[in-house]
Amino acid sequence: QQLSLTGTDLEVELVGRVTLEDAAEPGEITVPARKLMDICKSLPNDALIDIRVDEQKLIVKAGRSRFTLSTLPANDFPSVEDGQGSLTFTLVQSKLRRLIERTSFAMAQQDVRYYLNGMLLDLRENSLRCVATDGHRLAFASLELAAPVEKSEIILPRKTVLELYKLLDDSDKPIQVDIGQNQVRFAFGDVLLVSKVVDGKFPDYNRVIPLNNTKLLSIDRVQLQQALQRASILSNEKFRGVR
């Protein structure tokens, strides 16, 4: 009584599960994802969708609508290799979402230094640190974990970071993270996201963060934000800075 949907581009694999209205015959098939999504999007929210496979064709019925889609054998569908994770920890979805929100904007885009196009997850003792940089700016955020973990560093691809951010919500529900040899798994709710990790050495961010700086000031965050917004009205495409 459960339907499992799997999509992959060989770098990221995403599995979603949904409980069915009635028990179904066991089986698996590969269908055109975009077409199936467009069909489901076009139907009313409360529509009951009836799906059956007939002679290697997928027949989708809802009310007076009927669609026939071509299929491929499920055996031909590729799978991101599923190795056992060597390091596992659990944290709250909203906290991980906040970490990504605070750092992902600094990731590089299409930089030849491919490791900068992702985000560093740095685990040490009982903290998780997220670091992103494009060579001009660096964003760093950290949170405390419930239990100490083994020291580990992985670089998540840019695509994985953005997809994960979209899937996470602002709840206190748990998310389990499994870090393996060359992949990482995020399991939460009815979703499983498996991603390859970037093979490369992230720069030592501790050397970039300035220490012993004498020019320190404390400003009200909201007032600074409002002042920047007002001044930035007159910045343009050619000159995007605020002095």
C-alpha cells in the first residue's frame, strides 16, 4: 500500500514515498518524469488518480481524463551506488535549513576550481560547520550536535545543497545524515536524498577569517538592513556596491 518514486541524474538521487488509497499489485516500471508531473499538476487537488500498466504502456486515469505514456523496464534504471555510511548523526530539520540559508549564497557558480561550486560540511567533536566561498567572500555558520561525532569533511555539490534546502521545512522533525566513502544520504519524513560528494580539497577557511581585528563595531541588525536597502536603490548593473 505504498508507492515509491525514484529520480536520478547520476549525481543526485531522490526517493519519495506516498501511501496509496488502496492496496496495489507489486511491480516497478520507468516512466517519463516531466510528463507524469505535468499530468498530476493539471488535475484537481482532490482527484483520485488510477495508474495501471498494460503491455508496457502506463495508463493514467482521473475522472474523465485518460493518458497513455511509454515506459522502459525498471531494470534499466540506474542507481547511485548504495554503500554503508561510516558516520551517522541526527539533527533537527529547521536547524540544518537555517545553516544552508546562511551560507549557500556564497557558493561559486561554474568556477574552474570545482570544489568552490559546493559547500563544505565540517564535522568536529560535537559541532557541524557549513562553509561556502567563491574566492571573494566566505560564509561560515555552525551548530551544536546532540552527541560528539568523528572528525570528517565533505563537499556537497551545489545542486544537492539547493535541492536539500527546498525539501527541508521549518519543523523540529529529525533528519538523519549518513556519510559514506564517496556519497552522503539525507533521510527525513518520506524522503531519501542520496548524493555523490565533490572529490577535492576545500581551502582552509580558518586562515581566511581575520583575527585580532581592531576595527569592531556593534550595529542594530534591522537598522543596518534598512539603511542598506535605501542606499542600494541607487546602485545599478554597472556599479552594484554600497559605500
